[in-house]
Amino acid sequence: MSKHEIRSPLPGTFYRSPAPDVPPFKTDGDAVSSSDAIGLIEVMKTFQEIQAGVAGGNIRFLVDNEEPVMAGQVIAEVEQ
Amino acid sequence: MKLRSVLVANRGEIAVRIIRAAKALGIRTVQVYSAADADMLAVKLADEAIEIGPPAPKKSYLNIEAVIAAAKRANVDAVHPGYGFLSENGDFADAVVAAGLIFIGPSGDAIRLLGDKVAARTVAEKAGVPTVPGSDGRISSLTEALAVTERTGFPVMIKAAAGGGGRGIRIANDPAELETQFPQASAEALASFGDGGLYLEKVITRARHVEVQILGDGMDVVHCYERECSLQRRRQKVWEEAPSFLVPPEVRQKLCDSAVALARSVGYRGAGTVEYLYDDETREFYFIEVNTRIQVEHPVTEMITGIDLVEEMFRIAAGASLSVVQSDIAVKGHAIECRINAEDPRRGFMPAPGRIERLDVPEGEGIRFDTMLYEGYVIPPFYDSLLGKLIVWGEDRTACLARLSQALSQLKIKGVPTTIPLHRALAADAQIAKGAFHTRFLETWLETEFAADGGRAAEVA
């Protein structure tokens, strides 16, 4: 089993849920498919959906909700 | 009294603009900044700078406690809120005053009164200002909403009482859509603004957005004529002009007088803008809202009247009377402002932060570029995409458009995509030259004219 890193394609602010007061897209331990949304990046007041990009299990987030991220920064890891 | 020092509670180009005005008046400047903004131009230009929190606006520029603490620490006399952020937050204005400082803008009560769209509409009606046909104040039920549409017809806008700046608006084309959207709009308004209050307004199709600049000192109010701001995308202004060249003189007079009457009725103090929809066909105008702050597009008014609105705000805040009377204010020539954003107009206006590799700014008579850019500056991703505003003046609109095309071809920003190609295409467009546009013109034009060649024709020309 190997770990796959999911990186942010853009700099901005990372959000774990689609809107305030709703549950996060994914929580630690969830399985993901490639097209699953795992978060949003807010860049200059617009929101871009971040997809897992790979299928895997036991996702683990490395960035908290509403934290700033750099382009290329690892947001989460999944096991493959 | 004399203002000796000011805290600039904003960022970007408007912070730079405020600092320049303060310096011209000999006022010491203190700039607040977030952890992401240590390198911004306003920090470099200010006499002193204070970090107030992390990048996220709500932890820094929207954090009332942090801003007030910085103002106290810097021992300033006054706070200038700029636009956006805390500029139309009545509680912030109150907090500044409670800290023993001067808020450069109207009172907290005036901000709350005019910021509530329903209350402002009532103020306008009382002052004899025409309003868009719609509900008499807030509506609490769908039944009430449906009854209103018997008078106004469809389509109608469902607006959040606490909304503004184009946010919190939905359009219903028939009773069925109203039924679906009404509860959604209420829930959305509650979530976004903490107030689920709604009101209805008839949609004026093919209207222009025209707005009047006002200045009040608490006793007297003058207007500095109007701006034409119909070119909008997603309800955000893209290109603004002054004056609004196709409004007939007698209508212009009534429009400007009505803005003054409204502001006078509340003893307005500071710079403000009264926004209207104007119907070319019927020559009727309708009040939309009041903005109780300096606007992004204020420079076009400055270019045609010669009045420095930001300096005027400082004087009024210091307790001085208006430095001008109405008969001193005249329109000379025509001005156009292009908002230059870090967005790619050929890729759905996708915003892109990044490093400014090169910056060439056009100079010359009638050309002004308000910006926070410098070569090597890294634009952070946490705030809006406005990079600067190119403002051009000419003896008349034709001369202004010609000078604008020239200036746009000389403005070079390398490192991030910008909306310069969009503006070059607009400046070369025949419909724009005729002034044949309305608030929904630009979105259609983008899908047809601009999509066809992405503004390349204008670049070759």
C-alpha cells in the first residue's frame, strides 16, 4: 500500500465543506473516488472545486478548514 | 480641529489612494496590513504600518477589535475605511467613535439606515425620489409577494433587505418561479447577511446604471454630477464613465437634485453615492441604493469636476464645511475608467494571483493610473482581483475614447493575465462608441463579439 498526495493546484484559502454550516466533503478515514470533491480553494473571491484526482482509501487531511495554502502544497493523502 | 494622523483600514489601490490624499494634506498615515500584505505598496508609502492578523479578511481587515487596537496603538486621530471591508459597517463606525477617534464617513446610524435597503427606499420616497415599483417595505410571506406582483408584473427581483453590491438578488419570471425562489432567497439572506428579510422590485429591462456623487458636511449637501456604470459583469462594474452622456440635461438636473434632496433629508456627512436605474425610452429614473463610502469609480468624477473627493472627505471629517458650493461645481470634458483585474477574459475571467514581472504605465495629459502594483510585487490570492484603474480624460467623449485606446496600448502588465484585452476591445467597439448599452449589454457582448476573437482584432489595430 502506498500513500498518494493530493496537492492544491492554486494558492488560496482551503475550505473543507461546500458552504458554512454544512458537513465537510470528506472526513479523515473516508474512501474517495477520482472525481470526488474533497474541498474548495478560494482564490481572489472565486471558488474552485478540488477533486481527489485518484481513487483511494483512508483519506487524511493535512490542511485545516479556512487555512491558507500555496500552489503545490499537499492538502491530503490517500492510501492506494 | 485639525486632523494630524489617520489609520488606513483597507488595502490595495484604495489604501494607496487614501495615503496620497493624506500626504497632500500633511496628515501622518498609519497603514494596517494582514500577514499576506507585508509587501503591499500602501505599507511602503505609509509613515507607519501595523500588522493586524492572518490573511483571511475576517481575521484581519474585517476584525473590528484588531483594527481599533491598531488605531489606539498608533495614537491616530481618525480612521479611513476605504471601500468594501468595514466601510459600510455601522458598528465599526460606532466603535471608532467610542474609541475617541473620528470615523471618516457618516455616523453609524446613517450607515445602518441607508444600508438597510428597505429603510433606504422609504427615505428616498419621503424625499420625493422615484423608486422602482415594488413592495412597500419588507414582505414576510409568499402570499404577500404574489399580491405585489399583481401591481408590478413580472419579471421581479427578490432582494435581501440586508444585501447590497449586487449580492442577495434573485429574479423570478413568473408566479411559479417566485414560489420556488422565495423561501430559498429568504434562507440564503439569513445565512449570508444574518437577516432573512426580503423585498420585491420590478425588473427594469434595458436600464442604465447611473449614480450621483454627493458630498455633505452635515449641514449642506452638494452633488458632483453623475457617473454612467452600465457595463457590468455578474453585477460588478467593469467600465465607468462621467458624465452619463445620453441623459438629457433636464433629466440630469432632476436626477442630481433628487440625490441632494435624499442626502439632505438625513443630514448626510461625508462622501456618498446615490444609485439609480435610468430607462432611456421613458426617460424615467428610479432609486436603487445609497453607498455611504468612497466608490471604486470615484476618479472619473474627480477628472471632470477637478474636485479631490478623498481630500474633501478628510476636510469634512475634521469638521470643516464643504470647500465648494454647488455653483462652483461644473462638468468639464469626459472621463472613462477601466478596472484592470488579474483575471483572464479569454478563460471565463479565471482570476490568477502571481508576481508582477513588468509594469509600464502610460503617462501624459488626461491619463491617471490608480494602482497598488510595482515590479516584483506578488499579488496574494486572498483578496479581490482589482490591480488598478486606468482613468482617461478628454475634451469630449470621442477624444476620451481615442486617448483611452492609446493609453490601453501603452499599459503593460506582465506576470499575470489581466482584463486589458477586454478593455481594448471595448474601447474599439462601435456600440460602445455610440453609447448603445445597458446593464445587460456586456454579458451578451462577451458571449458574442468578444468570444468571436477574444479581443484580438483590437490588439492588432
